[in-house]
Amino acid sequence: MKIIAISNQKGGCGKTTVATNLSAALAQKGQKTLLIDMDPQSHATIGLGILKVDPFHSIFGLFVNEIRKGKPIKEIATNLENNLDIVPSHIIMSTVEHELKEREDGLLILTKAINRSDLAYDYIVIDCPPNLGFLTFNALRAANEIIVPVEASAFSIMGVGKLISMVELIKIKLHHAPHVKGLVNMYDEYSDFAERMVGKIKYIFKDKLLKTIISFDISLRWAQEKSESIFKCEPKSRAAHDYLALADELLAFDREESSENIYQEMRKILHGVYGNVYSKEKVFRFYAPKAKEVYIVGDFNNWKMDTSNLLERKKNGDWEKSFYLLPGKYRYKFVVDGLWFWDPQNTEKEPNPYGDFDSVFQI
């Protein structure tokens, strides 16, 4: 499941338009897609035709679960059309930061909600607020990819640096490294100024800039007025073509990534990672009697936190899981209720690129 946050602290860069129409485009391509509206202004919610929302059946219902009894994602998701669901937002979300920002795990609320839910989606797209506050930080922490829509204007470009700084902060503080991709949005192909700005955008993002460009199209404003996606309002428009091209580009990236993962799995099987004479068993243990969940993440599982890497709780307060690994050197950490820890039983540590340390072992 790919989780994509659409974020830019500058308003007016078409962030919500990208979130709604990319979600609809992925659904058009047969991908089961969930759009999460994290913006208290609820523009994504309204833009797809939901004009009245019960706050407890919105994203607020998920966050309020951290304060008192609330709703899991499955219960607050609303179906819009084939392959497309939405978790709507509500203006009351603007009060959430005040209640939760002092919690030690407050920035992990959305991440935990997604991880503990059995969600059958190919893509989750998150529309972030136009700022770098508590809700945006939650969304960026949950995402494994961030798309930054950048209008071909000086002010839009200025906001990119602050967002990238926030991503670096997430890497250092929360040991999470989402991939960042730039997207040229609202592009006027007849403007020399816009062309010059695109040159600057390419310089900033380099090979992280998506090839697809979303051109300015009045059809998008008609779709907003009707509270519809571009595919319902003007399915043959230039904008509809651009968003389908964007979906194709993202799907191509993910197919390439999946092919690489399959190759790595085959390589592990051929070299005996699942228990024959070439591999050796490594047992991981962590003492946390009050923990609700403990994961092991490292080089051997691509640092992914999922159910296959969840340790088993033992009666004495220990958590335990074993892997069969090829000979080599590995970095790893434990994730205990969303917080990252070195292995207290292993004194071998090495610095990582994020200004912290990873535990290390050799087989």
C-alpha cells in the first residue's frame, strides 16, 4: 500500500485539486484508493460532493479516539464511486492540535491508525493543510511519499525549502524518510515567465521532479464549482488527460519498485534466507512489559514496519521474533508503540545519515 501526502505550505498552489483529481485518476486506473482530508477547511471533502459531515464520522473521529472513544478508519471512510473512498474533514479539526500536541506520540496518531487497520487499498492519498503544523506533520510521518505541487511562481518555490526542511526534521527526530517528488502544477504553456520558473523548479528537485506537468485548465474550476472530480465534470479535458498521465507515471514507478522487491525475494530464496544451509537464525528480543506492540526494522526487511515484523509478546515482559538471514552486516532498530530504540542488549552501534545511531550486528 502506497501512502502519498500532497503538501505545500503555500496556499493557492492547487494542492487540494491535485489530491482530489490524482485520487480520482488512480481510481480510474483500477486502483482501490482512499483520500484522507486532513485540512480543517475541508476543501477536498466539499470538492468531491460531501457538503455536510458529522464530525465524529470525519477525520476528527479518528483523532478524538486518542482522547476518548472514537472511530477507526474503516468506520469513517465514505464511498464516492467505484474504487474511490474518502475520509472527510471537518472544521472542528482545527481544535485537535491544542488537545494533542503535548502528547509524546501525538505526531504518530495517523501512522498508528493506518498501521493497526486492515485496509484493502492500493493507494492512500492525504490532502494536507496549507501550513507546516501538527496535522501536516502527522500526514508527512504517515506517508512513504510526498508530492509537492509547485505553481510556476516565485512565492510557490519559496515554500518548498521549508517543506523539505520539515522532511529532514522527520528523518532526524522520527527516523522516517519519505521520498519527496515535485510536481509542476497550474502551468501556463504560453507564458515565458512560467517557463523560466520551471527551470528553477527543475534545479531544486533535480531527478525528483515528476515528468508529468499539470497545465492550467479552466475545466478544473468548473469541476470545483460542481463539487466533482475532473473525470465526472469534463472527462475529455486537458486536465483529465494530465491527471491520467500523472497516475500512469506513479504506477510505473511502483511497478518498477515491485519488480525490484520480487528480484530481492528470489535472491533470498536462492541463497537460502528461509532456513537452508546458507542462512543462520537471528533472534531479536526486547524487554517492554507495558508495550502494546513492538516491531523490528532494519536492512534485512527494508526498514518496513508491518505485521510480518511484529514481535511476539512473552510472559516475562519480553518480546521476541527470529529471522533467517544471509551472512553479512546489518543495521536495525526496535519500534515500540511508535517510538524508535536501539537494542539495549547490543553495544555495537553506528551513526546513521539522520544524526542518530543504529544498532549493528554481523552474521
